[in-house]
Amino acid sequence: MNRVFVVLLALVAIPAVASVAQDRPTRQIRPSRASGSVDNPGLGHDAAHCAMRQALRPGETINKCTVADPPPPPPPSQPPPQPPPPPAPSPTCGSAPAGGGTVSINGQVYVDASPWPGLTNWCVQLSGPVSGSVVTDASGNYAFTGLPAGTYTVCEVLQANWHETFPGGGPGCPGGFGYSMTLIDGSGASFIDFANLSP
């Protein structure tokens, strides 16, 4: 009998409990602050919120806000321009004077910028009791030897796209200035140099 009473009580109570549960208002679930914003629940903060937090904490990473890409690296530095390659020897250069004397003249043709490298295959002309020309070597050096005593003028043949920067005075030469000197037997003149730059 007790069992019958319990079953009857259960049959009467179940509809009553179901009715009470249906009468209750349902609770709306709002996204929590940790799960995102109202605009994009669960995906992170919206742009306005991220901008406000970034302004309050500059330089910090803001949780759930996209991080801006870092700025691109600067372009690689350009190496300094190289001087143009040395010119080929002039077809009219290279016939050294033969005088049978004891006088010598030597010097260098070089780039007038650090580290001041010599200019190869430049023509240097000599005029005086004997005349001729020689080509500079791999270091830009030249020499006239075996000259008779007398007064000589030394000039360089200026190459295309170059201008002479030294000497700053002296006898006029086709490309700038040169040197004039009077030498006696057994003497010599050294450091008769020419400096040049390529524009």
C-alpha cells in the first residue's frame, strides 16, 4: 500500500514541478569581460577599447588586442660608390724619352680621397730637352730616368669623367696644372704628384 501511495504522490507532483519551472523567467547569459566584448564576444576587445587601454599603458601588450606589426627594417646601407675602372693605356702614351743623361723625375697619380689609391694606366707627359710619356703602374707610380740636364715640364693626361685637384698652380697643362723644374746632371725631382677626383 505504501508503494501505491508513493507512486500516486509522484504522479501528482511531477506536473506541478514542471509547471513551476516553466513559469520562471530564463536568465540571459552575458559575455564576461575575460571572454571578449559585446561587439565580438569571445574574440577579444574591440578597436576602441584596445586604443583606450593602449593609451593608458603605452608600450605594453594588451591581452586580447591585436598587436601591430613591427615597422619594416631599414633598407640595407649602400656601399660607397667605387671609382670608375682604370682606363686602358692611351695609344699615344708610353714612349719614354731616351736621352742618355743622369737626371730623373718621378711621382704618383692618385685618387684625392681616402685611402688615396694610385691610378693605374694614366699617361704622364714630359717635355723639355727630350720629350716623351710613360704610363703609371699598378700603384699609380711613374718615372722618367736617364734624362739630360735642363728645364722640364711634367703634365698628366686627364681621363674622361675626372678632374684634377692637385697641383693647384704651375704651368698650364691640357687637364689642369703641371710642374716646371730645372735639373742639373746627377739630380732628380721626386713627389711630382697629381691628385684627381671623379665627379
